[in-house]
Amino acid sequence: MVQSTIQRKHRETTQKKIIQDKENTLAQKLGDTMTKLQPDYLLRKVRPIINCDEPKITDQSDTPMTEINNIMKQYVQTGMLPGTSNHEMHFANDYERPEDYQILNAHRNAVENFELLPLKLRNELNNDYRNFETWINDPDNTERAIKLGLLVKKNSPSTLEAATTTKLNDDKTAQLNVEKVETSTKSI
């Protein structure tokens, strides 16, 4: 029995030495930051602790402004909800706005048409299609743009424009005459 306890203690000490040797080699591999690893440290669960003993710092002065009963009383008295202004509401008309694919197609066409310009002009604009608008709107470049065929010289109103204007005027007169006939038949 005495011998078995001695053997058990010997086994335990050898196991401890083996574990310490493994820890030391691991510590040497990891460097000086970790000198000793404890097996129970690896098994222990760390749970965060939150301390809520401090006084609350929530501002309670706005509480009456957020109560629905007070908001409705103010609405009944003034006819306006809090946070709204006296200005008339303005709603944007997005139906006239082009779709995204139309914008992308217009951009692609602009880049492709810019690539069709002569090389000297593109180099002058630093090969950037965005510089073309400022160049074409500059009055000093008007003659050159006409020579390149980018602009058309205005002489006088063309016959096509005059014919279109007359046709529009005739259509308006015809439309007015139709409206007069309709109103006269209704009165009978």
C-alpha cells in the first residue's frame, strides 16, 4: 500500500513535469509575452460583467412633447402637426425624369460620339468627353466647329421652320373652330 502511494505520487510528478515542459516549449515558441500557460485558464469561461449602478443620464425633459395626447391637443388647436411648417407642400413630378437605362444609354452615346471626333480635337480636349461641352459653348471655337461640321451656320429661318410654324397655326385655328361648333350645338 505504501508502495502504491509512492508510485502514484511519482506518476503525478512526472505528469506535472511533462505538462510544464510542454508549457515552456509553447511559451518559448510564442515569445516573451506569454511566459506560462495554465490549463485551467484555457478551460475557464470568461463572462462579461455589466455594471448598471451609475445614475441614468437620459433626458426626460422632452417626454411631454412625445406623448400622443399632447400632440393631438396641439393639432386640434393649431391644425398643424408638430414639426411641420406653414409652407405649402411641394411634390416632385418624377414621371418626366428619364429612367436609369435611358440615362446610361445617353451617356454611352455621348462617349461613342466623342470618339468619332478628329484625333487632334480629342487631344486638345485631353480625351475627356466632359470638356467638349465647354469647348463647343465657347464663342471663340464657333468657326472651327462649323468647319468640322459640328455646328450649322444660322442664316435666316429656313423654309422648313416657316412651314412647320404655319401648319401649327393652322391646326390651332382648326381646333378652335371645332370647339366653337361643339359649344354652339350644345346650346341648342
